Amino acid sequence: MKKIVYITGLVIFVFGFSIPKNLEKRISKEITNVFDIDSYDKELIKVEKEIQAKLFVPFDNENFYKILGNNTLLGFYYYGTAPSKADHFDYVVIFDKELIIKKIKILAYREDYGGEIGSKRWLNQFNDLSKDDVVVYRKEIKAISGATISAQSMTKAINDLLKSLAIIQNKNQ
């Protein structure tokens, strides 16, 4: 177990947290589907270091972008990772221009069990949430047999993301 943690840490240190190219293609496909567009531009949103220290999820590694179509703001997206039983999974959250969740997509799931968290039906439970919302696993968010750890982790990741967005928005107002 220590060896896995060490190797994961080393990979993160060497390669940073930038979005892998193969996942960027999947993110692009989701964005074009959500906004029903052929192409878009993205603009990195940089969060000041002092604000980053107060956040519940990282916003310092080129993982939060504005989505622009014809120089008009369409929305935003956040790329993140969350722990599963023995590894982690990658996800993207696509927001409208009011920072309300439009879609979540699991981009890479690395476990033999629990992949059900990638189902559209389960992920749709998070749609329409905003920075003012908090959801509870097994209450507002349905449990998944065989995916308890990953489902709880995803629920926590979304709650932490929304709390972080609230901090960022309050700081910028």
C-alpha cells in the first residue's frame, strides 16, 4: 500500500495535475454535447494562492475553465479526481454560466468494482445543484450496491467543489 501511495505521489509530482490529453478529448465531447455547439474556446480561471488555501478541492492545477462560444460565456468546467477503494477516478463537472451543474461525467474509473457511479442515471442526481446546495449520500443521493466507497467519495467531491465555488464567488464579489 505504501508503495502505491509513493508511486502515485511521484507521478503527481513529476507530471503535475494537468489534464491528460486523452481525457481532454472526452471533456471536449461532453462540452459540445451539453451546449449543443460544434466548437468552443476555453479560458483558464486562476485562483489566488491565498484563496486556494481555504478551498476544499484544488483550483491551482489548470483544472477550472470558462467555456466560451463566439466570445460569449457559455459556462464553466472543473476537472477533478476523487479516491476510490484502492485508486482514484477522474471526473468533469460542467456548469452553466450561473455555476449550476449541468452534467457530471466519470472520465476514467480504475477499479474492478464500483464503476456504476459512471451511470448517467446516478450522476443526474447532481444536476441543477449550485454553490448553495449540500447533498447527503443515502439521503438525496441514492446508494449503489458494490460502489459504496466511490459513491460516497463522489458525493463528498461534489459537495467540496460547491463549497469551494462559494468561497471563490464570495471573494470575487
